[in-house]
Amino acid sequence: MLVPLAPYPPPPPPAPYTPPPNGAQSQLVCSGCRNLLLYPVGATSVCCAVCNAVTTVPPPEMAQLVCGGCHTFLMYIRGATSVQCSCCHTVNLALEANLVAHVNCGNCKMLLRYQYGARSVKCAVCSFVTSVGASTSTTEQKFST
């Protein structure tokens, strides 16, 4: 005698993303226009409001930098001392990639975070380009990440 099989119950719908209760945010560089993007911790990708490019959030053990030779966005394992670009084969020192600096936007005074040693940083809010020079001033602070 054949017994009819009951269908499997449908899987539960995925839970909607809820940001951490403390509102923690992180930052990454847009893969399209290179603007600095803020996103809630736990997000897997971020859509840029300026160019609409979707940038994948690297896992926590990964770090990122922009190649000094061809400006390609590179991801590498955090703690590496150098990263060779697969496009132009430039060997990039990763020591400075782990150092970030902060400066207030010269126009809207928003606190901006950028790779330490950069000459300027573009504000994602008002698009003003703030010159920061090669050395730290009183408005810049160097932090190790």
C-alpha cells in the first residue's frame, strides 16, 4: 500500500537585517568613485549614493588599499606588510594602509577619515576636496586600525 508523502514545510523567511543596538558603523572606499562610505557593522554590501556602485564589505580579517601604481582597489589579509597589484605588479607597502587619519572638511566641517599620507580627501557629504598635506597638522590625528 502506498502512503502519500506530506510536502516539506516551506522554509521560514529570512530575518530582516537589524543594525547593532549601539549604532556601530564602519567605513570603506567605494569601488566605483572611491568616496568614503559609512555602513552599519554587519552589512554585507554597501550601495554608494553618489555613483550607485555596490561595494562588497570585506570580512573583518581583510584590509583594503588603493594601488599606488594604477589606482586599482586591492584587498589583502590584515597584517600583511606588502601587497602586489595583480594588474600593474606594483608592490604596495601595507604598513600605511593600516594607518588612518582624520580631518574636518574644509567646507561643512564633517569629520573625514582617510588613508594616512594622502594629499587630499573628498567629502562624501558636500564633495569639497580638503587638502591635508603629507604631515599631520593640529586638525589631523593619526590612528592605527
